[in-house]
Amino acid sequence: MFDGITRRVVSLWFPHLASDRALRRRPVEGPFALILKEQNANRLYCLNNVAERQGLHRGMPYSDARAFCPDLISRPADLPGDQQFLCALRRWATRYCPWVGLEGRDGLVLDVTGTAHLFGGEASMLSDMRQRLSRARISVQLGVGDNRGTAWALAHYGEGVAPANEALTVLGPLPVAALRLSEKTTIGLQRLGLRRIADLEQAKRAPLARRFGSDLLLRLDQALGRQPEEITPLTEPPHYGVRMAFPDPIGLTGDVMAATARLLDRLCDKLKSQETGARMLRLTLGRVDHYNQQVELRLAHPLRNAARILPLFERGISAVDAGFGIDRMRIEAVQVEPLPVRQISHVTAKHKDKLDDLITRIGTRIGLENIQRFLPAESHIPERSFIIAPAAWSEVQSGWVSLRPRPICLFRPEPIIGTGPQPPKQFRWRRMMLTIGRATGPERLAPEWWFEDDNWRSGLRDYWRVETRQGRRLWLFYTPQNPGWFVQGEFA
């Protein structure tokens, strides 16, 4: 007790959290289960009540479950999605108290000390929780006690409320597994005849500590209130949004830009404190007629420099219809990326900043995805020696290393007439009769057998650099397996 108030803790256990979430999105009739691959075998991860009534259980092999229940409907489990859903439930639970933490993969724990009276008492608060979760089609079991261990035990094994200072009376008949023990410890206690918490409380502590370790007695003392156990709430993610209201409406572009500059200064201070940079910004302009207009800005690189971001908003703000005036503004960093402080060179940073700003300006017109750059790739095959990637999501690389020169213009192989492994003295290409003045080669390239490529089905290629008397500098190759000559590129 502290300040005359007894601590009260509520434990919420969602026994079918994953399946309830899946059925909320796509309801089905009949037995249903989520499948998770464990130890190279598909097993049941979470079931609905209909499947459990037919004898199926969590951890059961999927093949056995289908044999017992041919009508079983299954879907793959989504563990990250389930965790996000549990975090959403945690945010919802903060309506009852500010101190809410996660309890494993399928539970929540709430410290409701001093808040139950706001809902008419514990009974009314628990009834409100059940009703709201039931309307959301989420099954739940509740437990209330003076500490976390008591509440967890009642939620999982005896759904109920433990009166103040009567933990042993309520927990005594429950099995020892209600103490949050490992399966190995639980089986060991049962073999000794210690099946209930009351039996464990009456046993001598020293032999138990020697055989099972100190964790057993710690869990017992926590459940009975002898040892404190804290509840650690999750910290709220940082919110990157600032707003401003005006006593008188504004409408001129200069006034809106000035207000945007003030908002950006505050937003960038938040970004700097978290060592993040904005990748996508959304400016919301609220008119006096309660109509909102939005200006979105997608950046080519994470930024938190207000002076660089502000000019990029000018084009979007100039196209806004202010109507009878704008009386409120809000700017939010919709997408952020880590941007730690780092030492940069004064020589290269300025050039890179200008390039990123240019990509952003062009991207606002044609889309950032449409601005692309060439990047080197690990392959000696001409067609695979580069990749094309969006410039906004890739970095300039200095890996363009080639032991031999490559043509500036590369195209699909175009056949020409020639015989023998040596380049023809004369050949016709693109309606031009060309005469070779000098030829350098051959450079033999072998196909990469681990890739399927119809263009290299002919096998080896012998490449030649030829200079024609007409001024054309071409890249030719000869295929020994299927004799033939082709032109594939042209040098500058």
C-alpha cells in the first residue's frame, strides 16, 4: 500500500488473439486455425472455439489436424501483424489507465490503482472491458489482483477478482502452472506431488530452491505479494507533427510560406532530437469554411534542414486555393528515416545536397520513381553489368571498374554477314557499308549457367573492338558454337 491506496492490477489474456484478428478481416464458418512452421513441420498456432471443441489444440501437427477434422479451414500465421494488433489494443487500453504494458504475445497488464472509481468501480470497469472487446469480436479472459502475478494467474486459470490482501486464499486451489513457471519445472513439481499453489506454499523452501533454483520461489513470492514486480509500459512512438492557428485568416502565398517556415523550424527540432530525417511531409491547410487542402512533399533524401525544405514547398503552396482565408495549418512528417549525426566533407556535401534538391523538384512533377540512375552490378555479362534503380532510394556508387573498355551505347545484338573467327573486312550494318580499319580482340565471355537467358543460349562469345574507316567504332562478337557475327554496341 502507498498513501492509503491498495495497488490493483488487471491482466487481460486474449487466448485467440491471432485467430480473432484473422477472422475479423475475413470471417469464416466452422473450424478455423492459423498455421505456423516449426521444426520443419506445419503446426496449429491459434484456433477458434469451434476447432477446439472438435479436439484440436495448439502445437498439433497440421496433417493430424486435417485427419481429425477434414473441414478445417487454415491460413498462414502473421506474427508481426499479431504484434502490431496487440500494440493497438495496448493503446486502446490506455483509456482505463495510463500504465499499460505487454504480457507476452497475447496479453496486457494494467495498473489501475486509483482509476477504477472513474468507471464506477472495478466491476463496472471489467464489464465495460468485456463489452467493448466482445463488440470487436475479440475473446478475452480477465484477472484482477494486488499484483501482476495474481492477476495473471486468475486470467489464465481462474478468471476472477482477488480481494485485497487475499491472494493466497484465491490462488491456493490453482495449479502450480499459474505461477508462470516453465513446463519442465511444472512437471517436476507434479512428480513430487506438489500440484496446487497451496501445496507449494506449505512445502519447505530450502529443498525446493536447491532442486528448482531461485526462480520458483521468486514467482511464488511475486504471486503472493511478497516480492514487488513492476509493470513497464511501452513508450509512445515520437509524433512528428506541429500545428498553428491564426486569429485572422491569411491567404497570400508569402504569408503561408512564412507560417510554413515557422512550422518547419519546430518540426526539424523534433527530428534532430530523435536523429531522424523526414522522407515525406504533408502540409494541411484549413480554410475558414472547414475545408482542408493538403500539399505533400516527397524528398529524395531524408532531411531535417528547414532552410532546404521550405523552397521545395513553394510550388505546391502556390497552387492552393485559399478561398475566404486559411485559419489553421499543420505539418507532419508522414515518413521518417534514421539520420544520425555524422562528419561530412565540405567539398562533397554541398554538391550532393544540390543534386538531392534537384531530384526532389523534378520528382514533384513526374514522380520520384520515374527518376532513375544506373548502378554497377556484379557480372561480366554486358547486359547484366548494370541495374537501373530509382535515384531517390539509391546512392551513387564508385564501383564502375572494368578491365577492358565498354561501349557507351549498348543495344540488342544485330546480326551482320561474316564468316570465320576473324572480323570481316567489310560488312553491312544499318544500311551502311563499313570497312574495318583496325580490330582489337578477341575477349572471350562465357555465359553464366546459373541464370536463364535466351540471349546467351548460343554459348561462348568472342568480342572485338573495331574501328571502321567511316568513323564508326563498334563492338562486335562472334559465336563459335553457332557461327555468326553480331554488333552489340558502339563506342563514343
